[in-house]
Amino acid sequence: AYMVLAGSTQMAVNLLQIGDFAGAQQICRKFSREEEWRQIPSTGTLYAIQGEILREQNRLAEAETCIEDGLSVFGEGSSISAEGWIQLARVRLFYSQKKYIQAEELLATLEETCRLTETPLWLGNAIKAWRVLVYLRLDRLSKAEDVLQQFQFDGAEAVKLTNFELHYAQVCLLLQIGLQRNQPEAFV
């Protein structure tokens, strides 16, 4: 059962990343409706994927419910990667809701968890990328620049979603620097 769920979860994440929301939702609904699957902690990721899709559709209240449902099925011994992914979904939701202080606080908690435990590199980098974006919204340019200096990479990093998040954060930071210095060409 675990292998079926793990494979399906990875497929749903991949579909989400390429923008196939209908395909991702189909997988999520299949597992989140059946009681036997709802008891398995990693099902929480499927709820978070549904929340991400709803957030993309600007259905923020529904997204929040899905993400919170995802967090509620996690228990002792759950994967730090999966829980981190769901917590990042919460960060993205806070960002979409313009709740930047809440996003910043959650990111600080996630960063502390990463510092105290063995977490995958992609999770640490995703947290840093979102920290940059939140700092930019809070008008903390120097803090955003400091965080951007902390990124680490390994050979597999290029295939992770966080690579996109990192590039997005870098572009936003460069745009902000250029606009602040009244030199839009600084990022060209």
C-alpha cells in the first residue's frame, strides 16, 4: 500500500509541477476519498497538492482547508521531507494571502527544524528562496540579499522544483535592487 501511495504522490507532484492540475487532482481525489488511505500519514502530501492547485486558482479559503487537512494526518515518524513540503505549501498560501509576517515566522520555524535535523538540501534551499521572496515583500532588501548568499547545491539540485524557486527569487531580488537604485538595467 505504501509503495502505491508513494508512487502516486510523486506522480501528482510531477503533474503539479508541469501544470497538469486536472491530472494531479484526479490522483489526489482517489486517495483522499478512501478511508483506508486517509490513515496513512503521507496522504497529507496529496491534500497539500490539492491545496496548491486551489491556491493557484485563487481559491484561498479552500486551499487553506486542504493544506490544514494535510497537516492533520501527519503523525510521529512522518517524513521530514513530506511534512516540509506541506509546510512550504502553507508558506506559499500565506504569501498569496499577503500574510507575510506569518510566512516569515513559519519559515523561521522551518529553518530551525532544518538546522536541528537532517533534511534534504532541496528543502533548505526552498525555505531560503521563499525567505527571499517574503523579505522582498516586507521591504527588507539587505536581508533578502544575505539569504541569497546562503544557497547550497549538489548535483541533483538542477532537477528539483526549488531550482525554479531559487531562480524566481533571484530575479525578484535583482529587479528590486535595480528599481531601488533606479537602475533597471542592473538586472539585464
